[in-house]
Amino acid sequence: MFYIDLMFSLLFSLLLLICVLVGVAF
């Protein structure tokens, strides 16, 4: 279960980073 939680956390931070980049770009 640790790996699943880690993967979910990584996916969430990646999504947040994309949102920030899009916000800066536009």
C-alpha cells in the first residue's frame, strides 16, 4: 500500500505543477 500512496502523491504533485505552468504561461 505504501507504493500506491507514493505513486498517488507523485501524480498529484505532477498535476499541480502542470496547473502552475499553465497558469504562468497564460
